[in-house]
Amino acid sequence: MNYGLSIPPAGGLDFLALGALIHRLDPGLIPFRKATHCDIHVSGGEFNVAANLADCFGLKTGIATAMVNYPIGDLIAERVKAMGVQPFYKRFDHDGVQGPNMATVYSDRGMGVRAPVVFYNRANEAAALLKPGDFDWKAIFAGGVRWFHSGGIFASLSPTTSEVIVEAMKSAKAAGAVTSFDLNYRKKLWSVSGGEAKAVETMSRIVEHVDVLVGNEEDLQKGLGIPGPDIAAKSELDPSVFLQMIDRVVERYPRIKVLATTLRQVHSTNRHRWSAVAWIDGQTHVAPTAELDVLDRVGGGDGFAAGLFYGMLTGRPPEQCVRLGWAHGALLTTFPGDTTMAKLEDVLEFAAGGSARIKR
């Protein structure tokens, strides 16, 4: 299967991501304002996909990112290594007081009718200091990279991070790699980086170089400025609005051969209906609908992207690629943290219609 893409059959790395590494402080069910302790999850919208592909799916993956030489950086680097991801670090020294820092994300997980909340401290973040020329892309891609990925979270961090993405995308295409991008529009991040207009200007320049695009209808409208159709979805699981926008996306960005998103209807913080849809080389594929009991919803979309990309990298039929993404994203919401704890056999079984009956 080629999905309209030319995926290299082999390489030193199956997948390389470019993005920021962060640590998320998670007090569990306790609201942050009342917390007395927190779990620490290592994350990053771009890194999560690489970590999932390595740990669950057994692929060779890497991450190009900033790393600060201080104890929090050491903690994050240990988790990158534990997930089996090869790092390509641009290193920064910490001055002992002001930074630069590895970004902190705080989360209230929520419960029932109490919604989850995410807020940030990305002041003087090392990843925002990354600029063109910081990575030797020619040397990195010389070892063979099959698939290159980045996302809108990293693009939003500073005027230079988007330039690093464009630089890397051009090098990836020159080396024959497939390129993907997750729009991941985050209002809080773009509000301090020029707002919606800046998001559209920035991400439009990036997507000109992209083969595989991940993003829902809000991402397409606010991140790319693609006007929505004059139709209303019957429900949050109805893919009609998303599908009606595909022609407009592909007309503007003819390089794109795959466009995919998750579909989620939130009954409560811990009860979701879950599906997914993908347009692959002119054909639409819709995943089944599952009822999810959600422990931690953060990272579900990255879980979907990882399963979808795995299917394509291993040459599976398009419908199965979508089901693998759907299944892995669903399983990821049952674990604490942003990255996978699933095994490939669990994903394959759930994608094929498995149940939650006890295994003996």
C-alpha cells in the first residue's frame, strides 16, 4: 500500500519528530488548588507520537528538541531513553535562577461533571529558543528517516520555531521522507504569539510541505483559516463537517494525501464516545464508535496519530490503519500520563473488535 505516498521501505529511523519536551504535573483527582502532591508525566505533542511508536509499536524513532542541563532536564531525558526514543538534543545551560527552562504543564484531571483543566508555565522555555541551524539535518537524515513529524504546539512557541519546522520539512523531503503535521491548535498558546491570524499565517507556510495532516474542523478553521461549510453536524461524532472541508484543504495544499482526525462526544469527564475518520488518497474511512471510560484524556489524539502512522509505515490497508489509530487512542485514555502503556497485542485485539473481558 502506498496511500498516495512514497514511504521509504527502510531507514535508520522509521520516524523522527521535532518538538518541545515538557513535564506535566498531575495531582490526579484533586484540583490543583488543593493538591499536596503530584505525579510527573513527560510529554510533548510531537514527542508523544515518537514515544508511542517506539514503546508500543516497536518502531525505531527519534526526537529533535531542546534539552536543559539541570535536574528537570535529567528527569525528562531519562524518560525519553526509557521510552526507546533516540534523542537529538540542542543543549542549553541553566543559570540556576531564571533558566532557560524545560516547560511545565499543570493539569486538573477532573471527574464526572468537573471538567479537566490544563494551564502552562512556558516562561523562558528552551524549546522556544530553537532556531534554524541548530540541528544538522543533512547528517540526521543521512542515516535514513522514513517519516518526519512536527506540530502546531511547537510552531506556536516563538517566531523561530516555525522556521525550524520549515527547515526540517525541506530537508526531510530532500531526503525522501514522508512529512506529517498535527495542527493541534491551542488558543492559550497562540494568544501570546499573535492570535488566530498569526496561527494561520504560520501554519499555512508549514503545511505547504506536508503529506499527512492531522486536525479536526476547529484546527482547520482556526489553524489554517479554511472556511467551514454551511452545514451542521448532527452530533460530535458526525464527520460530515470535517469531510465537507477536505476539498478546500486539498485545493489549497495539493501535496496532502492523508487528512485525519479523532471524533469525540463528551458525556462527562470520564465517559466519552469515541471514533475517528481519515481521508486517504481520495477515499474516506470511518472507525467504529466506542464507549470509553476515561482515566486521563490527555494524549488520546497523539495515540490515534501513532496508530495511524504505524499502520501506514507497515503497509496495512487504509481501513485497518484508521482502526489501529482509533484503538490505540482509546486504550491510551485508560492509562495515567500522556504516552502509551499499551502493548501491540492489546491494540490489535481491540482494533479487531476485542472486549474488556478478563484474560486468564
